Amino acid sequence: MESQYKIAVLGPIPYDHITTSTGREIEKYGCVTHPAIALARLMEGKGEVYPVTHIRKVDEEAVHNVFAPYSNINTKAINSEMDQGDVIELKFVDQNNRLEKQTAFMPPICPRDVEAVLDCDIFVCVPISDYEVPLETIRYLKEQAKPGSIVIFDAHGPTSTVTTSGDRLRRFWIERDLWLPYIDVLKMNIEEAGCCWFKKSYEKEELKEEYIELSDEEMDAFGKHVINQGVKAMYITLDSRGAMLYTVKDGHFYKEFIHSVKVEEVIDTTGCGDSFAGGLGFGLLGNRHAYRRAAQYANALGARRTQGTTFEVFESLIKTNKLIQKHYKDFAEVVE
């Protein structure tokens, strides 16, 4: 890997109040903090990480203190000028499902907010609501960022909305095809996939469930559609099982299952998806087609995120490589 790469991470830094499925209460800053710090650990001596976000003034000192231990995190694109940021309450009903309430809202990340980071190699976009990283900004990155840069986008944002009662609910990503031409790598979980691939019409009875889980055949059809729209690779995470990769290989549509990095005990799953997205970004540095390698780093960071409530769960590149080599053995692909 060449010496100095740059990765920008776009999204909110919410002040989270979390109640785990075991009843434990945790208060911390989330979302962007997870991939930013995970990437900072992996990129020690190799490059810089740039969080791009809006925060409240009351959170400014604490947020900068979160990033202070990591010398390769550059905070120049963290903006408190509008004095708005996310505040969210998360109550897990089981390991994977939670009830969410939001009481404060960051402004959207607009093109002017990313002007200072257009020289980045990779843009990891991890919105958690539909307004936070708008299409206008994704299009601007594709048109104005340096040639060869990669836009990774998490569909958690456009499949989530906030009601006037503060409830955070799922939504169909109806406008999906307007976005896809400007996204290089699309990432989502199995629940979000059911919000992204939908029929032309439904019977009312079909829409009673919180989300519609796609069959394997429907995921394949979805993958082909996304790739045909110009996305280079799509990942659908399958909870603790691993992730499906959809891409083009040797001129043909290709899919592959990459099993997860197993853990003995899950302590806190908050930020796993964000960490997964960060792992994709690291795995594609220096080789924009290393999709299996990217999935292995993504699974490793997602697994490490579950192992505690602090950012100490994220480890150096050497230790992360050993974790990948242990779990993937002969199929491990690592960055030296």
C-alpha cells in the first residue's frame, strides 16, 4: 500500500443513549465515530481519515476529544456553525432489532461541506436518515472529486426516516434509481434490502410487516439491477452469517457469499454496519476491484465492534490481518 491515502467519512455523529438487549445503558457518540476510528487504526502511518459532519456546539469539545487520541484523524470538516446535530435513543429488543427515537437533527451534508476533502481517495457515506447525505452531494462527489476516487454508500440512510413524533421508521427507497449511477459501492443489511427492492404494487395485507425479507432469487434480481445501473459492487449483510457480494467478474454477473468473522459473545452491536462500511473502504485502497478483500476487512471490523462499548475494540492493521487470516485461512486477502 502506498504511504499516504485519504478517506472521508460522511454522516452524523449522534449523541446516542443506548439500552442493550440485556438492559445495559450506554451513552456515547456514534455513527461516523466507528468507521473513522477503525480506519485510523488500520491506516496508522499510511494515511488520514476525515470525518465530514455537522454537530451541536454543546458536543464540539467532546467530539474532538473522542478523536484526539488518533493523530491521523483530521477534523477540519467537522462543522458546528449551524449548532445542529443528531440526538438518538436506541432501545434494543433483541441483538439485531431496536426501537429508535430522534429528538435533534443535523443539517444535510451539502457540496460546500465536502469541498475541503475532494482530494480523498475514498468517500464512505454512512447516513442514518434519508436527508443527511443527499443525492446532490453524491453527484457532486462523482463530478468534482479526484479521478479514480470511490464513493461507498450505505443504504441505511435512504431507507430510514424520522416522523414528527421523533420515531425513526423504515421507508421504501422509491427514488433508488436516481442515486445508483453516482454510487460505486452500495452496502445494506438484509432488512434494508427489502426496502430497496420492491414490487410495483402490493396488497394491503403484504405491507403489515416491519420489513419484507427478500428471497435468494429476489436478492439476485436486485443485484443484477443495481449492477446494470452502474454500481460496481453491492454488499448485503446477512446478520451474523456474513455478507453477499454482487459484482461483475470476467464480463458476467457474479455473486459470492463471504462468511462472517465469528465471535463468542456479542456485547454491543451499535455501529456494526458503519464499521462494516469503513472496512469496505480500507479493503479497496490501492485496488478498486478487491471486493472480496474489502468484504473480509468489513466483516472483521463489524465483528470487532461487537466486542465492547468503547473504541478500544478496534485494532491495528497487524492484529486485524491476523484475525482475517485466522478466519479465512487459505482465502484470506490482506493489505501488507
